[in-house]
Amino acid sequence: MSDTLILAAILIPILVVSIVFHEVAHGWAALALGDTTAKERHRLTLNPIRHADPVGTVLVPGALALFGGPIFGWAKPVPVNKWRLNNPRYGMMAVAAAGPGTNFALALIATIGLGLLGRNLVAEPTGALEWTLLALNYMVIINLFLALFNLLPIPPFDGSHIVEGLLPRKWATAYEKLRPIGMILLVLLIAATWAFPQFGLIEKVILPPVEWIRMHFMDLALAIAQS
């Protein structure tokens, strides 16, 4: 098995787990705030089959991993009916924030894992330990990327729901009208990334804050390893 396939075998499961936790977090947040839609449709489960989107969860991240692109993807959105929330306007903000918040939490857990494993390192890691450290490092990167990518204020990303809740009601109504064309915007964003790699859309917009946060997480891992 080539190094590329081994890397894909590490990255894709991490991505799937991260996406599933992200989506389930939306559902649990909605349930806590009064909307039982996700529970009624049996989407409050960590079973990836219930959430998998053939294109967004398998084909896109698989192709990106094989061809060296930035690894991201999506799952079938957990259904949320904002009108069943106790406070639709601010409830949707909380539900939207739960997904990226969970990704930040997963990145933090992986960081702690790196720090704890680092305590026992007396030489260059090899074998299973090397692959475990690599997987945890990628878990940090992927979850930070997913969190920040989903916080973009472009429908249907989570950031759009947060922005909508912060806008004055008149502006929020106009902003909400963009939601039906959100997937078109997403497809155009992905296409532009592939068609115009020289512009570095992902590298210039998402990767700098991802790297900045990752550096602070690695500082935490180092502090844990040396404690």
C-alpha cells in the first residue's frame, strides 16, 4: 500500500467521525432548545451510515486526499425546524454554533492525547505510536479546518445562521433569501478552488487562522508533555 493510500486510510475515518459528531451536535442542541425533529427522524446517533452523504462524505474527501487537496467534506444535514425552538432567532444561532464548537472540542481532545503520548517519548516514534501521533495531529488540523470552514458566513454554512441571528430583523430577512442558492455558492466555491489554484482561496482564507489556532494547541500539547 502506497503512502498516499495509507494517508487516505487515516484521514478519511477521522473526517467521517468529525463530520458525524458535528452534525449530531446540531441535533442535540436543537433537542435541548425544544426542537425534537432530529430525534423523531433518528438522527441523534453516531452511526455514520445515518449521516453519510455519498458525495460529501466519501467521494469528495477521498478524491482530495488522493490528489493532495485540502481535506474537507460534509454529511446529510441533521434536520432542524427553527420554529419549534424555544427562541427561533437565537436558538438557531446556538444550534449552528454547536457543530463548530464540537469540532473545536475534538481538536482539543486530540491535542491532549498528543501531549499525554509525548510524555513517554524518549526517541523518534516508530510503528503504531508514529501512526497514532500522526492521526491525532491530523485530527487537530481537520477539526480546526471544519470548524472555521463551517463558520464562513455563506449559506448553508453554520456561520450564515449565526450572522442571520446577529443582523437586524430587516437585514436578516433579506439575508435569509440567499439560503436557497446556498448549495450553488458552495459548488462555485469548490469549483473556483480547483479551477484557480493560483488564487489560493482556501489557503488564504481558511488555512492562516487554522494554522494560528493549531500553533496554540501544539503549545498546549507541549506543555502537557513536559508537565
